[in-house]
Amino acid sequence: MSNIEKLLKMMIAKEAEKVVLNIGEPIYLVINGQKKILTQAPLSENELDAMKSECDDFFGDSSSFNFEGKAVKVGRTLNSIVFDSGKQPAAQAKASAQSASPQAKSSSAGSNEVAGAGRLQTEQQGGGINIDDLLRYMIENKASDLHICTGTKPMLRLDGDMIELDDFPEVTEDDMWPIINYVTPKKNIDEFKTTNDSDYAYEIEGLCRFRANIFRDHRGVGAVFRQIPFKILPPEVLKIPPKIIELCDLPKGLILVTGPTGSGKSTTLAALMDYVNRTYRKHIITIEDPVEFVHKNQSCLINQREVGVHTQSFKRALRAALREDPDVILVGEMRDLETISIAIEMAETGHLVFGTLHTNTAVGTVDRIIDQFPSNQQNQIRAMLADSLVGVVSQMLCKKQEGGRVAVYETLVVTSAVSNLIRECKNFQIPSIMEVGKQQGQKLMNESFMELIKDGTISIEEALDKAVDRNELIHLLQNKNMIGSVEIR
């Protein structure tokens, strides 16, 4: 199949208006009036000449033709080729309908300068916003999230702070629907119409994946996009504690990565999966909602399943995994009692299981799991957890003094002493073991804060602002004569 045929098939499959090939630009589709980039590298003159030759061989001198039952027009200039499906953009169709009404107000296409960096094209006619350009701007400025909500200007989360794009207009609900229709799979639109929220992944080919959530609030429709880079950083670069990396060498057990929303759990898990993928010859199954980091087979076979697309639920996928011959299983979120129970059972029966919880400390993670179960089952779960849990890494992100963010880790390695405390319902004594167990890889969160303060990575104010046990951190700083009197609260 020629390159031209592939492009035309993609145009028809995605119901695009056009395929555009310009020298010096990446090849792109136009869908609902918005660009969707198909190639990372810009098209060279030689490549365009080759495409023109394919056109000549396939279509001759025709300016219109039928392809797979669809009428297509082709325009060729010295520097470009444009294939036009004749499909009218949704935004343009809406504008045409409005202009046919005697009450319709005229509008024209324009553009807005955004925060002093480049121009993001906006289609004022029909209320369309070029979301791909806005997402590229987010990547260029190293922001983690893009927020687009009815009644407010677009906002970025940059180094943990919400930054409003002052030079961009407030978004209306008329702006939101073309964006949603452009980036959202049909099943998620249907779910949104029923439940008023939905999660999915969106990708700009050659640039980045995004975890997306669309929702409705008192002002109208909103959306949040979090960037998920294609490149997976190794654990050493992320400074994941070496002992946690070593736990990935175990044949079985439960490893939990915990922290609040936006603390980098997905990035840590992706790095650990990548380590296993590069180091061993195993079968890895991930169960996610949605699939975030995409892994390619290296030494391992990896199957990534998305809840709602490839399976109905986490617990159903976990039960099915028992028949899919896995060595390693990643559970994107242990969100209910049955999922937690199955994950613990699988860790006990010869699998290495990774999971996440929204807890702030390692000890809090153990308590949270046990408290999920009815009181008459807690002794049994406590015994199972004592046998299956091998490690917990709790993390949060802090602003670095020179810009950017750094992960702060608390690590609990489940030694025989820790296991006995879990079994005997003495979790409150675990921090004492962690304080004296540095050689086993134990580290409390405040110890990590102290290290980052001492080497100048983060400020004392940032550490105190983020610390879970703020008063204990104050005492540590005062004992080192690093601060004076500070309000205890």
C-alpha cells in the first residue's frame, strides 16, 4: 500500500475534512477545523516530490476521484498537496446554521497571543479552540496539566501552581463542545452524557499522550489534560530509592506506590515497569484507567488493558489475569475492597503485584488497606498482608529552588520485624523501626525532606508547607539549628 493510500484511509477512518502536506511542516489531518499532526518531522522537498509521484501514478491528472466509495478532491501546488474529503467541519456547519438565522451575529476567525509565547490559533466562528496547539504550548512550557473550563480562561499547572493564561479569552460552553467532540472517543462522550464525567487518554502523534477528564460543574463543561510523556525515565534518573528498585527483583509480593493526586505515582510505576521490562524475561499485565505510559516489549511481553475498553473493571481484569499466565501485574488503582483482596491473594500465590493508593504515608497505607475490610475479616487480611506486602513507597512533589519539581520519598521495606508488627496489630510501632532501619532501606518522609533542604534542592518553607508531620520536621530542623522559633500547629 502506498503512502498516499494510507493517508487517504486515515482521512476516511477519522472522518477528517482534509489531509495537508506542506514542505517544512509535519503532515496533518484537519478534523472539525483543527489540526491533528500525523508525523513528527517536517516534510522535506524530496519527500513531497515522492508523494507527488505517487499521486501521478495513482490518480493521473485528475483533480477529483473516488477512493473507497468516497469523493475526494486533490489540490497540488509547487510546495503542497491537499486532499479534501468535502466533509464540512462541525464548527463551520454550526456557524452556517447560525448565519442563516436573521438573529445571528457575525463573527470572524482570529488568534490570541498566549502568555507571551507563540500564537495559538482560535476559530472564533463556531466557538472552536485549537486544543492541539494549546496542548503543545503546555508541553513547551513544561506544565503538567491544562485546565479548560466554561466561564474561565485556560489555566496551566506549572511547578504545582495554577497559572491563568491572561491573554486568552474566557472559554464558553460553545468553545467546549467542539473540543470534546474532537478529542473524546464516542464511548466516553456517551458516558459523559449519562454520568457528567469521563476519563480517557488522548494522543498527539509524535509529541505526547494525555490523560484526560471531562466533567460538568455549576458553570458548564470542563476538561483537564495531564501530560504523559512517551519517554519513560529510568528509576535512577527519578532518584527512586535503590531498595525499592531491588524489590522489583523479587519473584512475588505486593509493592505499593502511594501519594496524593498529582504526586508522580504513575511516573514511578512506569519507571519500575520499565526496569523489569529491560531486566527480565517475564510476562507483564497492566490494568489501568486509562492506559497512561505505553510500554513496548523489550525483554518482557507486556499486555496493557484499559478499564472500560478492554475489560469491564479492575476486579474482573484481575480475575482474568489468573488465566493469562502473568509474572508481574500492575493494578492502576486499588479502589475497592474486592480489588485489594484479589491483589493480595495474587501476591501470595506467586505473582509480583504493583498497585497504587491515595495515602500520604507508608504506615497510613497499611492502616488504610486493613480498614477497608469489615472488622470480622481484618485479622485474616492483616495476616495475609504481613505475608504478601514487601514494600511501600509514599511520595509527593515539591518545588525545587531553581525551578521544576522533585519527588520526596518515604520507603517502608517489609522486614520480618515489620511483618510481625502488622500481624500483631502494632502498626503504630512501624515508624520506630523505620527510624533505625536505614541499612534495610527504611526512610521516613521527614528524613527525605531534611536531605533535600541540606543540599539546597528545596527550601525550608516548601518542606514545612508539604510535610505531613510538620511539627516533627520543625523539631528536626531546630535540633540542627537550621531554624529558630516556628509556630507549632
